[in-house]
Amino acid sequence: MWMSLRINPREKRLSRMTLRISGLAHVLHVTNLIPVTRTLITAVCVLGFLTNPALAQDARTVYARLPFNVEDGKLYTRACLQLTERAYPSTRWWENAQTTGVSIDRAFRSVIAAMKNKDRAALLKLTDPAEAKDIAKFDTQASAYFTQLQSLQLVAVPRAYTFDGLVVFFAQIQSSRQTAFVPFVFASEGSDTFGFMPSRSNATTFKLVDDWFGPTGSPINDATAYCTDSDVKRATHNAYLSPSPRGKNALLLTGASLDAPGSLSAVAAQIKSRIEEMKSAFHEPGIDGLLKYMTPTGADRMKQWFVSASKDERDRYRESFVVQKPFFVFDESPLIAVYTRTPTGMIQVLYFTAALDSGQLLWTNSAYMSISDRVFKAGPVFAAASSIKPFSAISLR
């Protein structure tokens, strides 16, 4: 399997490299290394590396702004995911032969040492028991790690995050031309022990944190990446996305019923008006009237589909939209998630974002799926929509 690298859009002179990692689905965030000195200095400033080793174990609770991937990029929303963050010094602390430090740090040191020494037995012993059962898969992954750490250099491990029974170290890996941030994932096994997960995790919270941490044109430590105190205080609902019994990290949301929107009355009025306008546009003979209410990419895809679809397909699509009645909204600006219900009781979700030029709400991701769908269109948040009093099961008030 090939491991593709996502390029940081801030840099204009970028190239794409692929690392052959058999059996792994790593997606790495890459910045160009020309010149190397400038890139490394930027990385230090962006990540706020600490220089005092004594602070390596300091931990704090942070709230990450939930990333929302749209057709043309990524947005940081005001939905807040609770994490425990630990910052590490810019020194090569994982190479320290001493066994001081918390147990998870020692586990990380041991895993890196086993990989560099190509010590299969040691790595297997350090691996999470559930993953270690599949020996063939483990051997494929171990071989890939052994090969990569011989040709690539581990230059920094600036941050680690604990959430939902997982600990994720984000390591800066450097080749002769580029640098990338790679997550090393550990599962808590109780009694202050941790097992390495060579194939990482498919948990929703891990996918969100991995997507959140990756450079996207703004520093990880600025207001675009972390929720403010006011973001946290405005929350009206909280959900726990992971069924893991080892730690529960809340996702804070701000929402209201469209029948009694309260402080969200302005957003509720905009949503009601926009959906009615879209329904009217669906009744027009063509599709042009609807396209102006969609993001440019979504409008292009809708136009292409409309041309190729049969009349029956178009009629069914129109009907499926116009029968929807919006009943609840989550205002996670720049994302607005609207829950609708059909006469048969089917619940659906529409996303809206504000147009950059006019500020008007546009239907977003009409034909595009992202990791955020696991939050709003599945799991405990979506399940709470079906309550007699929608979302009362996750309400904070």
C-alpha cells in the first residue's frame, strides 16, 4: 500500500512524495524542505517547542476545534473536542537511555528503539495484544517501520494527546527533501500500561484528532485550532463519541430546536428562510435556481448529475428534498448542521457554511463525505436526534 503525503497549502513551492509502507494507511502532512533551515525554524515556531526538559510531562486540558472538511478545503469549527495535551522539549528526549518519566513516555521510547534496532521480538512484546494476534499483519507492518526508520530521521516529538483510551504522539519525520508529522498510537491497557498499535486506530476521535493536528495553513497553537473559553461556555450539548471504557472525552456542541431557538434565533431564521428558498428553486423547471444556494463545487456536481439523470431520477430527488422539515440546528460557525425530518420520520442532515464574499449560507457537501459525517450523521449525536425531545439525551441544560 502506498502512503500519500498531504501538502501544506501555505507553501507555493511544494512537491509530493510517496512512502511505501506496506499494510499501513498513513496520511502524512508535509511541508517542503527547501530551504531546510527555514522550514525547521517555522516548525519550531508553529508548534511552540519547549526547551526545558523538566516541562516534558506537563499536561493540560485543551479543546480542539473540530475540523470540518468541505469540497475545497478544511474549516475549523466551534465544536470543541476535549483532549489532554502534553508538550515535549525540542531535544531528542526519546533517545535518553534513562527510564525516568511517565510510563507512556517509556513505552514510546521502547517502541522507537525496537524499530531502529529492527527488534521484532521486542516490538511484538510492546504491541497491543489485540493487534499482536494477527502475526502476518504484524510482520508486514513491522517490516515497513524497520525499513522507514532506516531511511528517515525522527527529528522531534513535540506533542502527545490522550483521549478515549488512546495516547497519540505526533512525531516529526524527515527525509532528505521533506518533513512530515506521523501519529504513533498507543492503547491504554490498564494498570498504567500501554500497547502500541502498528495499524493505528479507526476510532472517530482518533481520525478527528489526526485531521485536526495536521498543518493546514495556520499554526496549531493559535485561535483557529483551539476553542476559546467562550466557545466552551456557549455549549448546550455534549456527546461522547467513543464507546471505550478507558476515558471519556466530551465533544461540546451548541444547538437549539428551530421551534424554540432562544439565543440561536438569528441562525434559526436564516436556516428556515434558506431551506424554503431552496425548496422553491427545486420546483422550477431547471436547476439553475438551486445552484446559487450551493457551494461552487457542489453546484458543479449537481449540474453534472442533473444533465445525466433521467426525469424520474430528478423527480425523486426533488421530492426527497422538498418533503424535509428542519427541526434542529447546531451552530458551530463556520459550520451549521441542520437536522430535518421527512413525513415518514426519516432524519437527515444538511450542512451550511457562509459564502466568503456575501456571508450568505450555502448548502455544503451536498455530494461529498468527510470524517465529520461520523459525528453528525452517525453515532451518539445522530442517535439523539430521534428522541421524543430531540437531543435531550446529550443536553447540558
